[in-house]
Amino acid sequence: MRSRKAISQGEARTRFLQGIVFGAVATMAIGFAWGGWVTGDSARVMRASAETSGRMSVLVPLCVAQFTAADGALAKFKATGPYSRENVVGEFVKSVASTNMDYSFAKACATGIETEIGKTATKT
């Protein structure tokens, strides 16, 4: 077995330092590929997505209730093609809980309305 003095000199020292560098690079590569490590930008995007998803899970049922309570809204929704239903939702519901209607919110609300229509159709 080599002594500490022998490891810190010559070719042994080079191999030792190469092992440290290789180990650090391998740890980072494995961490990012399989360990779930993310960069700061990726974390910000994931946080914003989770925040939006959480907000939508609360606001969409409120939007559906507000939409179905409006006079003539369901009839117009059913008569409209599937590609322009977001516009119908935006026409009847301008905002929900101080959140203005945008395309993604209207689309999520339209999907919720379709689900609600499907539930009521299976009950009857």
C-alpha cells in the first residue's frame, strides 16, 4: 500500500486528481439525468406551471358555475363548434374572482363546461 507521500507525487497525483474530476462530472451528469436536479430557469418554469395549475383547479369550477348560471349561455355553447367555444365562454364570463379571462383560462373553463354537460347527460 502506498503512503500518502507517494500519492501526492508524480503520476499517482495526476491519476488521483483525474479521478476527482471524473467523479464530480459523473455525479453532475447522473444528478441532472436521473436524479431530478434542475437549473434555476427550469425550476422557475415548473413553479409558474404549478402555480397556474393550482389556480386553475380552483377557478375553473367557479367559472363553470358562473357560465351555467348565465341566461342562454349553455344553449349558445352547445350550438357553437368545438374550436370556438372559448370565445363563447369569454363572452359570458369576463372575470372570475378578480382573474380576467384569457385564452388558456377560457379553454380550461370550456373543458370544464363540456365535462359538466357530459355528467348531466349521463344522469338523465
